Amino acid sequence: MDSFPMVIEPGVDSPLVDLGAVPLAVLRELDSAALRRSLGHVVEQTRYVLVSSESSTTRRIG
Amino acid sequence: MPDQGDLSFPVFAVHRLAWADFDRLARGGGGAAVVEQLRRAERSRRLLLLRALVDEVTKNPGLSGPLPSPEPAWELLVRVEEKSPAVLDLMLAHPYTGSWVGYTTRLLRDGITGVCPIWVHVGHVHALAAAAAIRAGLPFQAELPVWQGGAMLPTLGLARLPSGSPWSVAWVHAVPGEATVSNAMAAVRLPRDPASDGPGWLGIRRLTVRSGSRTLAVRLDDLDPYRGLYEPVPPQRLDDHDADSWRLLLRRAWRLVVHCLPDIAEAMCAGLDSLVPQPAAPFRQPSASTGEAFGSAIIAMPADAPSLAATLVHEFQHIRLGGLMHLAPLYREDDRERFYTGWRDDPRPIGGVLQGVYAFFGVTAFWRALAARSLGSLDRRAAFEFALWRGETWRTLRVLHDDAALTQAGRRLVDGIAGVLDQWQGEPVPADLVRDAESVAADHYAGWRIRFLRPDPPTVATITNGWLAGRPRLDAISPPTDRDPTPVPDGPWSRARADLIRLRVAESSTAMSEAWPSIPDATAADYAYASGRFAQAELGYRRELAAGADLPAAWVGLGLALAAQGTGPAGRALLAYPELVRAAHRRIRAITPRAPDPVGLADWIGRSVR
């Protein structure tokens, strides 16, 4: 049977593994290099928390 | 360890965003579809952090303190997923699941204690699982951390329990349709609708507002300890009157967002979950968000619906960009605070600037659309804000575009914003409002310069010596740039002139004349300037400088008043490089007993800098 090659639109690839189809019960036991890389990535990412705080001006109150 | 080709170890796909969607987001679009992609990535991110946290605590049982290990919480979440996957998704999507797991991960990684003992933060996983199980209608028992007598069930509410200690443990017991939180001294039964209050129970209020086919449903969360920016915070309960005010304002604001920016409204329905109310701040609309709490905006009680609508758009832009930045780095880490922006009084690092550009791009879009809707009294206010923010955002975006710290994706984002924002620069706005917007922008920029830039000492010495020698002018001095600001401001700042102009534009000259004494830091000279009495303003600022020769707001006010009366070198110098004029003035005062005339010195420097 012929199969069509999957066409992937060009875009941004994240180091974040997609766990959308992985049940929690499975996730607890999973181990692989890809998972460990992704775990390391998100833990490292928590070093940089971007907080946005701007006081825009507005109308008078009261 | 095998990774591919062994079926016991799945090959994971990674989250990705097609450039077409990236570009839609960059242009301020993308609707709900792109937000859903960001949400799916956030879900995976939070699951990974949760897994890492449970792994870590399981290896170090002491981290659980008096609570059980996180394993039973994970098992409870497994049951929730089996019974009701949507509930698990809701709990993972809850903004403060993200901020809690991020915060606790940092504590564990750095081996430090946070606001509470580590077991309280780690133990929040039990609260998360318990809230999920209650939502799913599962029978279960669990133990929860209690902080200052409050046992939090995220997304639901907080049980108040008497406790002799700042941190303790409570039990939760649930059967379908009924849940009780208790300790040795009291028991609190959750109301049938946990969003309502009951004896010992504070429910998280829900706000649901509709406009046409668009429904926005958010929690008004004044309870969750992880709703803040940096550290856990205690509950700050709104009274019912304020909660009703929020409901009313949100209804009106939502109508404006839906009518003005339908695409963003669609996206907001999919991506905004929670508002954290804060007390009102007169003449300001403070708001904030953090990248870890995707879906949450911290907003001070707004003055009116347009303010809230603009702020919702503003914060939602931050939320979307925060989600995107978890997928793709947009800049290389660089914490140096080196940029001017028109929306902050202090120099900003590249990350904050990029966030601000995207947020104020949205704000500009909102006011532009509102100005085009011809709403009578709102027309002039909207047109003024549009003129101001299109200019301020464009100014910063142009500087940002060429910065070496941007990644390829970051530059693509900036290009996408620029493609839209550029087209707005020439759109017609009434000339007097353009002048007002330019005045507010010039005021802010000069105020930033005079406080954060330190002039080159040899240049100041050259100017001082030339002035004291009585030379008619100097050989050409190059205009100083605004690079390399210092982090410490040289003097206080006042936003009074901008507040006065906004008041006049949004309401009337009469309203301004009645209210100006109550505006923080406003002086008679500021009032004269905002009223268009520029000569009187000049005189007033001269007096202010005679009384306090270092006052940044008086130097800049003098520059504005002079520039409004003509295009002479003094006004130009005081708005383009006020730090140089003030530094020379200071040095001359230090050398000679008599202070030079500020206008004379500014004029002389203005004729020398070319």
C-alpha cells in the first residue's frame, strides 16, 4: 500500500516533549533519554521567570 | 538506555508551533487555535515539572515533613484522570499549578526554604489532588498543608481552621457530593457550590460575562497562595461590594474587548482563567503577570471599563508571549537594564522590553479600535491613548529590532509586530491630541534621561569651563546617546503633567482645574503647563529650580514650557539631553557662588551640541 509522507509545516521546535497522550499512570514510570532531557529543560527553565509589571496610567478615580 | 527502536520506551513528539501560527501571534492574531497550542505545551511542561518534583521528594522523604509523600497525591490524580480527564486538564491548566510547581522546583533545586517550610510547599500537591478529586466526585481521604489557618483547595476555595501554629496539617474527607476539611479543633464542610461562602469556607468567586456569542469565564482569585508574582501570599479577601464592582466592570469591559478586538476576545476565552484583584491605585492602573502562571492576570481595581478592557488586553498579550517563550527562546539571556521604554520609569532588560512591546502593541490596537467606534465621550481619550502608545511602542520596537540579543525567532516576532504597527503610524488623529501625546512622550523620555543617564565628565568639564570663561559658544559637542543608563535614579520623578493632560483629554479642562491639587506631586507650574499657559509654567519652573536646583521634574517641565513657546535651543537641550544641562549647572554651582540662569545655560549648551 502506498503511503503519503507526512508533511510537517516549518516552524519552531520546542525541547518540550508532548505528553498529551501519556496517561499519568504511565508517566510516573516512564524513563527515556528524551524524557530526561525534557525534564532537565523545564527544571532549568524555572531559573528564568519573566515577570511583567507595568503601571499604565489611567483616568482619575472618584 | 535505549531511546528509539525499543517499544518499551516511547519516542515522544515535541511541541512545535508552525511559523504560520507564530506569525499570526506576532501580528496580534491567532485566535483560540494558537492559544490552545500554547496551552497544550503548558500542560506538558507542568506535568514534567510535577514528575520531577515527585521524583525528588520521593528520594528525600524528609522533604514531606508531617505530610505523606507525594505518591498518594499522584495516585489520586491518576484516579481523577480515569474518572474525569477534563478535571485533570482543568487542574493542570490552573494558573497557580504552574506558579506553585515552578516556585517549589526552585526551592528544591537551590536547597532553600521559601515563605513557608519546604514541606508546606511540597505538600501543596496534596491540595491540588484533593481539589481535583472533589471536582471529579471521587471518594477519598487526604492530608493537606495549612498556612496561617487556611487550608487551600486550588480552584475551589479555602477552609478556615483554628490553629495554634503558622503551619499545620488538615484532613480532607470526601464522598461524592460532600467534602469536609478538618483538624483536631474544627471541621469545615464545603458548600454544595464551593464558589459560594459557608461557615468556615471562602469560595473562589466565578465571573462569567457575555457579549454576543463570546463568553468569558474567569475565577476572581483572592485566595490561592500561589497567585502572586514571586512568593506565596496570604489571602486578601474582597468584600462583596468590591466583588460586585469587579463583576460589573468586567461585563462592560468585556463588551469593549469583543467589539474592538474580536480575535483577541476569542483567544482570551481560551486563555484567560483567573483575575487576581488588587486595591485601586489612584491615577494608575497597575497590573502584572508571570510566565509561570499562564492564564492569570493581577489587576488593580480599575477606574472604569475602558481601563479594565485595555488592561485585560495588555495582560493577555503578556500571557500569550509567556506561553510562546516556553516553546521558543526569543532572546539570549541578558539581564543588563539598558533600554528606555515609554511605559516604565526605569531602564529595562531585553526580556522585559520585548514583553512590554508586545503588551503595548495590544494596548495600541485596543485604543485604535475604540477610537474608530465613535463612542462620543470616549473618542478623544481613545485617540489620545492610541497616538501615545503607537509612538512609544514604535520607538522601542525600532531600538529592539537591531539588538544582537534577539534570536531568529525573536526578530521574526518583532518584524511581525512592526508590519502592523508601522501602518498605524500615519493614521489620522486630531492635531491637538497628537501634540498632547507628543508632550507626554517627550516629558517621560526627558525624565528618564535626567535621572538614569550620567553625562561624560570630560564633556561636562568642557561645558563648564567654556561657560565660566564667557565664551559665546563651544566648538560642536556631539549629542549624547541614551546608551548605558545607570540603575540608580538621580532624583525623584513625578507623573503629574501626564496625569493632568489625561484628565483634561478624558474629561475636561474644568475637571482638571478642580482636581489638580489632588493629583500626586502636581505643582502650580504643572497645572499651568497642562492648561496651555506656557509662559506662566516657565516662570513656575524657574521658581521651582531656584528653590531646588536638582529637581528632575522642574528641569524637564522648564524644557517642555520653553519648547511649547518656540523651537529655541534651550527647550531642545532640556528635552533632548537634560542630564547634560543639569550636570553642568551642578558643576558651575559647585565652583562659583552664583547659580547660572537655567534657561541661559540650556540655551548656550543647546547652541553648542550639534
